[in-house]
Amino acid sequence: MALKRNPEPESEVVQDNSISGQKAKQLFSKESSKPKKENKVLTTFSIEPSFKRELEELFASMGLGWAAGIRFSLKEFSKKHSQE
């Protein structure tokens, strides 16, 4: 079931104090306390299949999938080289 924003002013709307009503109000409120999550960008690159297998095994041993492992590696590389 989809929730729709009611265009009427709140003073004319019947107050809904149920948990689902409160969550819907929080979801659709303009003053969100959390910063919006940034969307990811799809990138492509080419590597040798043997090197990819090595990385996949390394990431699997860390409990990460391919994409999460690549993101982790890039963040660590960035941290290491931004401190120099």
C-alpha cells in the first residue's frame, strides 16, 4: 500500500496518532533530520581474470562481496594517500 501526501493543511486533517501514522508523517516531513543518502555511480574498469579471482577470494575472506570490497579498497587507498 502506497502512502500519499495530503495536500490539505494539517489543521484541517484529522490527527493520526498511530505508529504507522507517525512513521508516515516522519517519512514525508520536509525537515528530515538525517542527511540524504547519496546515490551510487556505476563505474567500469578492466582487470585480468586471475587478479579478479584473487581479489574476490580476499574480499570473501573479509566477508565482503565484489562491489563492497572494491569500495572498501578505494576508501582505504584514498585514506592512505591523502595523509601523505
